[in-house]
Amino acid sequence: MSVKAMMATILQDQMTSRGINSLSRSDYEEIVEHLVEQLRELELSLAARELAGKHEPK
């Protein structure tokens, strides 16, 4: 089982425990894919910011 599939299962379990049962498995997978992409973008942004900070004159 892939990490994304495991994350989708965890998300589904968490949503079900909160009474949300209207989403399909593909909905959970799509949400996880979107979250992973947002995390990648954030990681790149933070890395670029850190790199830019190291090159600023002091």
C-alpha cells in the first residue's frame, strides 16, 4: 500500500469518526493528492526563502 493510499485511509477513518460519510474513496485520494502537492509547494517555498536569506549581504 502506498503512502498516499494509507493517508487516504486515515483521512477516511477520521472523517467517518466525525460523522462524514458522503465522500467516495476517490474523493479521499484526491484530497490527499492535493495536500501532498500543497506540502511540496510549501517545502520549495521555504527552501527558496532559506536560500535567499543565506545570500543576503550582512
